[in-house]
Amino acid sequence: MQPRLVALFTLAFVLYVVASLGAAGVALDASVIAVAVVAAASALTPQWLSRATAAVDTVAGTPGARSVTWLGTVLALGLAAYLARSAHTMSGEMLCALALPAAAVLVLQLALRVPDLPPRLPRRLPWVLAAVAIAALGGLLGFCAALPPIWLGSRALIAPAGWANAPLWAASVCAGFGLLVRLARRRLGSDARALAANLWAAVGTVCSALALIVHPLGARHWAIAFGAGALLLGHAWTLSPDRVRVASAWTRELIASSLAIAAAAGLLAGLERAGLSLPPLALTIPFTILFVLARHGLRLLAARAFAPHGGGLLQAIREARSAAYGADDYAEFAARLLRPLRRAGRLPETTPRLISFDPPRVSTLDAAGLARTAEQALPHALAARLQQQPGEILVRSELAMLLPRRPDLAPLVRALDELDALCVVPMVASGELEGALLVARGARRDVLTLEELDALDRLAAQLAPVARGYMSLERTRLRADVLRGERDALSLRSEELSNELFELRQQGAAVRAGLGAPVPERDPVQYSGSMRALADHLTRVAPQHMPVLLCAETGIALAPIAQSIHRASGRLQEPFVILDGAELNATAVLERLCGVGSAAEAKPGLLELIGRGSLLLLDVCALSSEVQLLLAEVFEERCIRPLRSNASIPFHGRVIATARRPLPELIEAGALVPELARWFTNTSYRVPPLRERPEDLESLLLLALDRASRVLGKPAVGVEAEALKVLIEYDWPGNETELVNVVERAATRVQGERIAYRDLPRLAYGSAESGGGSFAEQERDILRRALQRASGDRTQAARALGLKRQMFIEKLTKLGIDDPASADN
């Protein structure tokens, strides 16, 4: 049967009963009219509950609206029967006996299934069936008590008088069991929304129970009307989403107002009994004053007693909403927002957090209540969930309840536990996720209520635009800091370039001609007798313009010796330029030395650019025969002839050449053309290797230590006696280059202030025996050991000896060491 059709029949029955009462001469006072109005409104429940029906059936998937509709119908019939019973009609008594248990069964059914079916409530409840059976038995006994006597012959069967109260007691048992289910709903696992909706039905059931208790004391019609209306409204409002949101607040207000009315009325009644008699109109003012004062105090008590967690979080939300405005920057905004939330946790270690995603920041409070913002990454599961569902509040308790059915939520719940989070409230502005507010659990162990979640949602919606503004300012500040840092870096770089430009401008004609920066000046170390003898010879030959040939083994630094010749020759103010003959091919060397004289590509050479300066020509043997003959011609004629030109340019400079073997061996091997070799006959000088001048070793070692400290950016270190002894006794076949490499590796390893023996690398090649034999044998031995140490890597071996790779390969070819295998042999 359609609910609306049932409502029409029920309403017609209520109107018929009221009309019958008037016809029977029953006085229709205000209390009777109140019961009739409540009955009529209950009959029309399907009309004003149609929207709630669609909402609940769609959202909750329960037949709650249909059950409330039947509850309204049964209450309408019961109230009509109650009015008919007051006229002492048998039909009224019979209908009352059936309607009261039916209403109690519907209340129990609603308690079990509306607003939800608690997950921890067993599906089969024998005691529920027992309660229904008790209600049915009570209704049957009441129905029998309302029947007239049944005659069996001359004997009348009359039901006991106590059976008339059976429907009331049976309905009380059934409705009481339903009330217990509602009061235990939190423990049965209902969520926050269901608990908030459940509150309306519980309040309605309690009010109806109070009405039944007050019913025998007087004002029966008013009590019945109030109890029926409260019961129906409580269950109807359970289905209204808007009413659900304010259930907790309205319940506390109802409790405070009821107690305030009772307190004010009781106080006035006490005054009247004390002999203070006032007219009814004069009692209005003191009653209102007493009511307002009592309600204000009772509101605070109700909040402490009935609000979730003593109302601490709700109070913190109100304080945060009002305090977050007017902050000067993002840090102060975070502090104003987080302080009330920390107080709500009731523990000093409670740590609420304000999270922003652009820039990624997490703000917390220190012990002084000041905000501390740091770049702290959120757990991946939490960040991903916020990005996927930016408008959803993540409640830890609700997610934990879903774990048995959703194992994929385990990382998210674990992340919330690690952060001690009660919930995480996203802050969305203009459809974009700006950040989130993490509410810490602190001392709280009960779950969040719908009232608190709704307050948090409103707080986030209200403060999200404000947070977005502060975050925009923070992004602007960070960008300004980055630009300021870039500006400072550019300023520093500009200053460095200016200093470099100043130095380049001070380098003289060679730099202006594009010859490159000169080698830093360093006096050669010459404490040994052999080096002092060499210095005497070079000092005497330095003022001459004759070319000089310096012959030395691999690894000896010849640039300082050549610079000492340059300084002693009176050419100190002139350029000193270095050219490696092994780096360029024959044509390139000719162009670099002599220049190009054609009009289209005129370019001066080094011999012209150095003027009266000096040219250090490294490895003269690597020059081709054509270039060697050209040098011999320049020495002979003291003039330069550029390529592709017939011009002749005077040559006033000085050439200092180097070679890795003595001049006789170079001539014998054909490494120098005779025309050039004769210019070095009287000016060829052998630079003694490091093994022949141990007196210089300590000074070279100190220089190498200073250089290693500057290169590695470490403080200067010394050398312990044991390590120094090992370094001095070593014969250094790689000479100064090997010394520098060994010191750099030791300086890298050292942990203290001095290099110990354990810090020295293994000195694998070179020994005292390498000093014997010819120069070629010594060089061959050095190359072999370098290859062995580098595991056959020619590039690494050449770098260890301070040679160019191409020169190293040429030496291997000349000495018959073509591959690592031959070196091992």
C-alpha cells in the first residue's frame, strides 16, 4: 500500500475520532487539541518526509525513511486511540493495546538499522527477537484485557486487570533495548556521521520515556503529546543531513535550557513556599533573569560534560578562526593557527602541523610557542592521498576501520600514526590544494565527531584563501632570496673577472699579443752542490744572446730554471713565453713561431711578439727537421721570415730549449739536425736528477705540501720523521713530478696534522739500482715501471710521468716498448 494513501486513511481516522469526541460531549480543551494536532501531523509524515526518503535511500541504502513513515502512522493511530479511550470506548482501548507495542518494535528496528547498521552488531540477535516477542505478547495481553467478558454457559471469562498494563511494560522493554543499542553505538563501530545522526533518535527516545514517567503525575494529555512528538521528530531528524550536523550542539543547548528552566522554576517555587507571593506577570522578569543566568552556566557545564573531549577541539577551532587574521607573515600565521590546537591536545608534546606544498614546508611549534618552518617531506602515502582527493578530511580512526577490507590503506594509516595525527584537513582555495592542517592526537583517544569534522571543514574553507595569500608572499620571498643570491654570485663573479682583467692588463706585451698568461715565477731549489754549480754556469751565460739547451730527465721542472735565466739576462721586463713543441704539427709550429706574412691573414709569430724577451721551447727534439732548420737559420741570421712573405723581421729575443737526453745522445740518435745542434755545443747544460741532490729534497717536499694543501683546500700539514726518512731514501725515478703526486695522495689520506708512514702510497717503481746503466736504459726502466703501475693504461702512465700522451707513446716506440706485455717482459 502506498504511504500517502495510508496517511490519508490515518488522517481521516484521527479526524473521525476527534469528531466522535465532540459528539459524545467530551470537552475539547487545549491538551486534547494538542494530542489531536500531534496525531494529525504524525499521520502526514510521508508528505513532509518525501525528500528525506530519497536522500536516505540513496545515500545510506537503508529503509529508514519508510520505517519512520510507519512509525508516524502507528503513533497517529495510537494517539487517536488514546483520545477514544478517554471516552471509555472499547475500540480505543483495543487499538491502544496494539499501537503501543507496534511503535516500540518500530523504535527497536530503527535503532538497529538507522542511521547505519553497526559493523560490530551481530546479524542474528536472539535478544532482539526476544524483545519483539515480549512486545507482541504484551500487545496480545492488552488486547485481551480490552475485550468484553466472554460467557461460557453461566460462567464469564474476564481477563485479569493487570493485563491492561502489559502493553506499556512490553513497549518499555522493547524501546529500552533500542535505547541501549543507540547509547552503545560508538562501541559498536559506527562512524562520526552515524553517531551524530543517532543522537537525535536517542534524544527523542529519552524525551518520550520522560513523558511516560511524568504521565501518571498529571497533565497526561500534554505529556503524551510531547512524548509522541519528540519520538517522531527525533527519528525523522536522524534522516536530515542538515539536522545531523547540528545534533550535538542542539542537544547540549536543549539540556542546558531544560535544566535552566527547571532551576528557575524550582527557585521561584521555593520563594513562593517561603511566603513571597507575586502576581504571575511580575514573576516573568525574575524568571527570565534566573533562566538566562542558569543557562549561561549550564552551557559551560554541558560543553564540559557532553561535548566531544570536553569541547577542547571546538574551542581551539573558534580561537584559531579569530586569531589567524592579521598576522604579519607566514610564520606568525602558522603560530596563531597551531597554538590553540596544541592546547586542545592537553599534552606538552602535542605537535600539530601546518603543511604547504608550494613551497614544500612543514610548520610546527617549539617549546616557546613560536613557529618553526622546515623543508620536510611528507610520507609518500599521505602526500599522494591528499593530491588524489584534495577535498576529503583524512580521519585516522575511520581509515583504521577500513583496513580489514582495504589493505592498501595500511601505509597511509602507518604514516598518520607516525605523525600522531588525529586527522588531516586539506586547505583548498579556488579548486587548488594549497596545504593541509594536521591535527595532533595528544591525550585524546576517542574518535572525532561529525560536529568537530564539520567545524574543521569550515575552518579550512575560511582560512584557505588567507593561507594562500601568505604562501604567495612566502614564494615571493623565496624567489627574491634566490634572485638575491644569484645577484651576489654574479657580483662576485664580476669582481673576479675584473681582477683577472686587471692582472691580464698588467701582464705586458705578451698578454696583449695573445700569448697567454706567463708562468708564475718561482726560484729553483738549489741547495745541493750540483744545482749551485749549474746556477753559476747559467748566471754567466744568461747575459748572452746565445740559445741555451737544458737536458734533464722526465719529471724535472725546467720552467723555474729557465725563468732564472730570463731574470738574470736583464730581460725581466720583457715577456717570458712557453711553447710545447710536441703539441703542434710542423705547419702549426711554423705559424706559431714565425707568423704569417700575407696581407689577407697577417699574423705575427712568437719570435716576433716576445721582442727582447725569452721563449722556452719544451722538447726541442719533438720538432720536425724543417722547424729545426728554421730555428738554426734564425739563430744564424738573427732575423725572422714569416710564412708566405718575403719580409725579414729582426730577432732580438732569447730561446731556451729543453730535452730529455744529453746532447751527444741526441746527435747520435739523430734527434737534432746538425745545424741546430752546433748552436747548443757550448750552451748545453745537464740538470741533475732528484736522486743526485738529496739536499734539495726537503725544500721540494715543503713546496709540494703547500701546493697539495691549496689544491685540496685543507690546512697545511707536516711530515713525521719516519715518513720523511722514507721519502728522503727513495730514489725518485719520476723526479719532482712523482714527488708532487706522492705528496698529494698522502695529503688526501692524512687525518691528523702530520703525514705518517701509513699515509704514504706504495712507492712501486724506481730504486737505487735504476741509477745504473745508460740514460736510455734508465728511461726505458722508468717507462716500464710506469706502465706496470698503471696496469697498462698509457694515458695514466703518461700523466704520472708528467708527459703528453703522444710523447709518451713516441718514447715507447723509440725504446721498443710497444705494449704493456713487452713492458712486463
